[in-house]
Amino acid sequence: MIEKFLNEQQDPKAVEKVYSRLVELLPPGEDTMYIATQKKPLVNLLPDCIVITNRRVLFFSPANLGLSLKFVDFVWKDIADVNMKEEIIGSVFTIKTVQGAEMSVDYLPKVQGRKLYQFSQECRENERKREELHKVQNTPYNPFNPFETQAPSQQTFAPPVAPTPPPAPAPAPAPEPVVEQKPDELTEKLKKLKLLFDNGLISQEEYNQKKLELLSEL
């Protein structure tokens, strides 16, 4: 599984250790796109690593003499700038957050630094497109509750005009269309909710919560 991350002079042992942690950390739908490893001059013991996923960037550092790994991560929507600087020996990859925090790793092979920058720009562009999509969808309705616009459909059942005084026969047909249409409406709502989750527009927690709300209407 890690062979695809060993094409640009990455340290195999460091990649294997980081990848095993990623398997435990990343939720479904979050994919590892690139892993870069530090290559210090002379002695390259316990190198730092950088991981790019479609949702965030993670910085891994060995701890306890290499027996464990510590990491810090930043989601793409919180990253204000990405920079890669090539030096005489290797390159430096740096990210800056919208809150002003800064994180960097030096002594990265230049080819890895370029790849990190390339994948980071791609992920930031995808995040920008997702934000624009949210804005567009927010115009007619809330993307986290996309079914609000369907509520008026239940108001189309106007009370029938009956010339006779007894109102009892009139309400009888009204409950039938509601019972027949609700499963169809619920199915459509669940499909749209699943589509939002598959496109990464809502989180797993938001998906589960909204799904429970819809099923409770049965």
C-alpha cells in the first residue's frame, strides 16, 4: 500500500510508520494524496513527515526516541497560505493559517517540496469551489438542511369546499395523499442528504443527525 508514496526519495520506514497511523486516524472519505519525508544532511534519524489529504495537511514528528509519533493537523479551509522555498540543500515547506499560526518542515528533497506545493494548491482550489457551492446553495436554502424548500408542498392540500353543512366527509381524502407521498418525500430527502455527504459538503456527524431527524418523521 505504501509503494505509491515512495517515488520521490521518501524514507520507507518513516512512510510505513506514518501510514499505519493514518489508517487509524482518517475517517471514511478522507484520502491520503501524498507523503513527504525529511532528509537531513549526514544523519537522517527520526525525520519529520508531511501528509496531504483531500481534507487537511498533517505534520508528523517522532517522539520518545522514535517509539511514537506526535502530529498536528490543519483543515484546508483554515489555511491562508502555502509556500515552498528551495534552498541549497533541499526545500522548506510552510503553511500559514487564517489565525496567524505557522508550521514548516525543512530539509525536504526538492522534488517532494514541489509535490507538496502542487497537491496543496489543488486541495485549496477544491476547498474554494466547495465554499462557492455552499454560497450558491445557501441562496434558495440552507445546504445543511436542504429540505426546507419542500415544506410548502404539504400546504397544497386545501380543504375541500362542501355545499352541505356536515364537514365530516371532506377531511377523509386529505390524509390519504399525505400517507402516499410521505415515503416518496422522505426517500428524496435521504437521497439529497447522502449526496451532500458524498460530496464532502457536510460532516459525518451532520449526516447522521439529519438522517435521524428525517427518520423520526415516519
